[in-house]
Amino acid sequence: MRILIYQNPDAGHERPRPDTLIETLQREGHEVEWRNIKEHRLADPDTGPLDLVVAVGGDGSVGRTARQLIGGDLPIAVLPMGTANNLANILDAGAHDLAKRIAAWDLVPFDAGTLEGCGEPDWFFEGLGLGAFADTAARLTKEARSAPPQPSREAELARDLDELTRTVRGQRPVEVEVSLDGRTIHTGLLLLEILNISRLGPGVELTAGVDPSDGHLDVVLVEESHREQLVAYLEALKGTSVPPSPFSALRTTSVRVRAADPVCLHIDGRSEPVRAPVDLKVGIRHHAVRFLGGPAS
């Protein structure tokens, strides 16, 4: 099998050496190449015919890989080396050896969310939203440019969860108009999340039952009246027993979000300011890419 190791060499606290990955797969009889995800695109002329791309890094690296393969047949294996690794957890990828997953060859179709109204049309695989999580992510991204790195993945996840909780406590509601399935909701939100998977940011499961292969989006609206409920849930996630999420979702295939004031939007793990007036159109592309899941996926 012809395999490309597509790696972000700067991702993660424990970074695998490319030569070790290559040697491991070559011992299984595969032809293997390595490319730096920041320096090469999969459409570059020097990228030969492939049977599999292995995205090595965090959720950002997985998304960056998947965006280049939307609508094609080339599958993606995930080797999680980031902090939250939400996509890998959904795919059961981190719990199984890469060579064993390749041998099992269990392909999982995966939807991609679509976004219009924020510059060029965009895609997302985890989710997008505005409010507390988007504002927290933007602030942490800015601080990371000058702050020393966290000593471990666990420390970084704990810091992120603490910061999200602190933001929720003082979050000013964002006045929005949300339209879906012929219904329009005018409300002030602490958090709006349009999800393709159930996990958000530092591994927070905001709602249960999200299926990234069902051709639907799951929309969670957290209003001012639910502030203490959200804070209590985030605090509970810091304990050893993880409670179920208290929030339900509205399931749909398209969403329109309008706001009179500018907002900060997160698109997967990337933060993007949106100037007023905000008018976002969000949809879904069913089975846009294929991932290699765990043997039991």
C-alpha cells in the first residue's frame, strides 16, 4: 500500500519521529513517504499516487488534511498527537495501533459542515460557533504567542477548561437570530454551537448523540437563563466522574445566523472575527470524506 505520512512536526507534547513511523509501516510491507503539512499540499505535483494519507498531529492537522480531500476517495488515518484529539476520539483512532487499523481497513464516512458569510466559503469537521467557547479560544490563541507552553497535554486541557469556565461566568449574551427548519429564534446566547461531532474544545461533550455520518448538524443554544447550569457542568467535568450533558440539540441540515454586532467565530479550532452585520449560512455535505476508524468503529 502507498502511504503518505502527513505531519505537523510542531504539534503535541510528545512528537513522533518521522523515520520511526516510516520504518514501522515499511516493516508491514508498505511504501511510505513523509511530508510536512505546513509546507506541502496533497495536490502538489511531487505527491505520487496514494492509497492512504496519515494525518499526524492534532485536530487542526486532521481538519487541514480533510479539507484537501473533500469529495474524493482517498481515505485518511489519524495518528493523534495534539491536545484534545477530539476527532481521533470520535473515530476510536488513538486506542489502536496504526498498523493494526490499516490491516483492519474499516472506513468511516464523515460529513463536513459548510460555511458561507465569513469571507471565502469554508468547511468544518468538529463544529463552529460563537460566544463563550469562541471567545476563549481566540484569547488563548493570542496568549500562546508569548506565554510559555504548558508542561503536558493534561495541564493544557485543564487550563483550557478552567479558562472556558471563567469565560462562561462573565460572558455577555450575544443577541442573535437563528433560523432553522422554518423556525426563527431571537435570543441572547452565552453559547451557540453548530456541531458535527459531540466533543468541543478541551474534550467537552456539549450534547449527546451527535453522529458525524448522518447528514445532519446538531445545534446547541445556551441562553442566559442556563448560565449556572453550564458552569456547574463544566466544573463537574474537572472531577473523576463525568456527568452526562444537560443540554439537548436541535437537529437540522441548514442554519442561518444573523447578528447586528460583530462576533468572534470559531471554525473547528480556528478563531475568526466577523464584522457586522453578521449573516452566516451553515450547511452539511453528507459523507464528504472517509476516515480509517478503529477496528470497532
